[in-house]
Amino acid sequence: MSRKLHTFKGGVHPPEHKAESNARPVHAAPLPKQLVIPLRQHIGNPAKPVVEVGQRVLKGQLIGAADGYISAAVHASSSGIVTAIGPAVVPHASGLPDDCIIIDTDGRDEWISLAPLDYRAMEPADLRMRLRDLGLAGLGGAVFPSAVKLDPGAAHHCPTLILNGAECEPWITCDDVLMRLHADDILQGVAIMRHLLGSTEILVGIEDNKPEALASMRFAAAKLDFAVEVVAVPTIYPAGGAKQMIEILTGQQVPSGKLSTDIGIQVFNVGTAHALARAVQHGEPLISRLVTVTGFVLRPQNVEALIGTPLHTLITLAGDREGSTGVLMGGPMMGMPMPDLAVPVVKATNCILVQSAELFPPLPKALPCIRCTRCADACPAELQPQELFRFAKAGDFGRAQEYHLFDCIECGCCSYVCPSHIPLVDFYRYAKSEIWAREKEKRAADLARERHEFRQFRLEREKQEKAEKLAAKAKAKRAELAAAPAAEGAPSEADAKKALIAAALARAQAKKAEAAPKNIDHLPPDTQREIEEIEARRAKIRELARQPLESEEKP
């Protein structure tokens, strides 16, 4: 009995352009002279370099360690010498540099020693950390660290596991070709996912415009000792979105602001499952991937490319042509324009789409929104794109969030159907980035305020502790003084005060005695005469000082 399929709201049917590249054999890209390996190839914290400039590395060697739970390692894609660690241009529309490790290859392509993992004998947490250290990340677009997605959390199991082979975006065929050639490995990766997640229902969704992939996956599934249902889903964009695939296969919708695991479902790309199988069965880190090179090239095809290979190397392999107008990483709906053909292949690179004026004519000038609501009809996330555009353009980001801006999957359906040719998705990305930036600033301000408040609290606490210590010391001293007279039979407190007064009177009398004339009878006669003469002279001087001057006596 075939599975009942459901539909999601919206969606579009752009020209597919799949046949250009899915019929050619897969080629291995040539080894470049230099590999540029970004440390940030996944969602979360970038990897931390663990090599130094001048160090020789081997193929598959760890060069960047995962930094935290939501992170993944990066590895050398070939053997060579590390020549630089620092900023380099990476595949991003902004053209901004990011930290990379640059390796000059030596042509030997010498591997490290590899060892498979016995995943059934390992603790699940240990296995996930090994996968993190092998650089496993989602290859379907989001590039989320696989170790995190393979953690079922407090539920300890995820009943439904969906393998996404829809590949709905036009021009891209790497997943289609991968399923045709490596179905057995893909489903071995599914077995490992099933082991970690505790899933009891395994579904594989593939669009019905890929009959060869469907046949290959069904043949491989029949050889397994557990049930895997390979389902042909209708061809419509964006059926390959995780939430849309869940709704098609199960009829369930992921609530706004929630994850699919909140309803007991986890979704992985077929490329991720293949990389997982290679990691566990052979100990291979993620250092290469299948990339579709298509569009305005002589020989559109799929290429097995090392991470870090410059894009121009793959374009040259596919046959560069005069008259290209730009290059997208990804498909025409969600792809990013590349600032430079020297940027490297990364884990998220599923397609290199070379543009031309004939294949991709420039869009007409954007006109004002006419409120036709075609964008709302096409939106698979059931949003109001025209309202989100209005709020984003006006900078009213609070209202944009109220209209569920972050439920937007940036699929581009709204821009595709807009009669005014407004680049709607660009406005949504702008609004999201502004909100993230403001939230980051707010978190920084909150942290600074918390630090200041804690400092004030610490100073007050130290002041209070010091006062308490002084009070306790004074109290102990008073107790000691009170206890000492009782123990020694000393006079009372009144007697002590009398003794102090008597001592003060004695000191005053001593000073008075010092000022009185000294007795000189005991001195020798000569000394006595000298003293008497000195005293007589002093007396005469005192007497003269008391008499008025003559000038003062005259009238």
C-alpha cells in the first residue's frame, strides 16, 4: 500500500534544467596548487587552528579543532605545507574575508592512517563527538553540525527519520547523481542515524523527476534488515525544504518557532548520510563533496571536489566560455553571487552555476509594490511577504517579527512571482541581519550592565565583610580586657581612671620642675660664678627690655 501524500501551501514550478548535468559521468577535480580552507564552514563557532605556518600536513589531518558543542572540525584536503593562517576571501555575497588555513599542496596526496569506528560498541555521546571531530556537517544547505542533529536530547529517541533527496532547486543534480551511484553507502549512513536517534520509521523522499535515483534507492533499501520506505513526491519547488518535506510525507506541520524534533521528526540530506557512512566505515573526515558545475559552461557535469579547491579550477574543468556574466554558488532561487572565482569550495558548495545574459537576463528595474498578493499565494511558509517587505523597507523590524519574519526560509518563491520584480528575499535577509545585530548589541549591553552590577555588589559585600571583621575584632578585644582584671585581681575601671589622672599630674609637675631655677650648690666654685654672671646678665637684659625707648618718652 502506497503512502498517502499531503501538500503544502504555495510553491512554484521554475524550469528544471536538470538534464544538462545529470547524464555525464562524475569526474574528480584536479589537485590545485593551493587549498584555501575556511575555519567557518558550518553554523556555530568556527574551528580553532591546531597547526602552525610552515608545518607539513597530511591528507585528512586535523588542522582546525571544533570549538564548543555547536561546531565542527576542519581537515587538510591534501598533503602539503601550511603557508598562511589568516583572513582570505570566502564564498559569501559580501566579499568579506574570514579566517582560513592556506596549504600549498606537494602533489603527493599522502593520507593519514585511517581506522573505522565500531559505532555499535561505542557510547552514543562518544560517537557523536568523534563525528564532530571528523568534521561532519549537513550538506543540504544549512551546514548544521551533524553531531548536534544526531543527539535526540531528553526524549532519547526520534520516532521518524526522513532522508531528503528531493533536490528541488533548478540546475542542481549532485544529490540525484549521488543516489544513483552510492545508494548502498547512503543507506548505511541511515542505519547509523537510526542507531543514534532510536527511529522506528525511516522515510526517503525523492522528487518524481528522478526515476533513476528512485530505482537505485529502492533496490538498496530492499537489502537492508530494517524497513526503509522510499517515496516519490511531486516535483514542485521548494519540496526539498525540511518543513515542506515533513508536511508532504507525514501531514504534520512544524509549529512556528519550533524544531522538527519537537514533533519527533529529524531530517537529513542524502549527502550527509553518505559522508556519515564514509566517516564511520572508513574513518574518513569530510574533505570533499560532489559539486554540480553547470550553466554557461561547455560540459555541465558533477565533480568530486576537495574542500578548499578554487571555483575557477572546477569551471575550467567543465569548460569555461567567453561571455559569462557572473557565478552563483547554489541554484538560481537561493544561490549567492560569488565575489571572486578564487574563493574555495566549502562544505556548503552544492553547485557552481555560471551565468550568462542569455540564460539569466538581468531583471528589469524594480517597480513599486502593487499589493497583488501573488507572493502570499506562492509562499510555502504561509507568510505575508508584501507586509514583511513593507516593514523591512521602513525599518520596522518589530512588526516584521510579529509577522513571523524568521519563519521565512528564503526560498525565493515570492521574488520569482513578483510582477514588480522586487528582490523581496534581499529585504528579508537585510531585516534579519539588522535584528541579529541589534540583539547582539543588546546582549553585550546586558552583559556590561550585569558586570557593573556584580562589581558594585562585590564592593559592597567586601565593605560589609571588612566592617564585620573589625567589629568582631573590637568585640573580642573588649572581652579580653574585661576578662583580664577579673583573672588578675586588678583594680576596677574607676581605679584605672584615677591612675591615669595621677600619671598626667606627675608629668605636669615634672615639666614645671624642669622650668624652675636649678640648684647649683653642688657645682664647683668657678662654674657657680659663671652661672651667676650669666644669670645677672640675663636679668639686666630683661630689665632694659621693660624700659621705654628715649624716642618714645619725648613728646
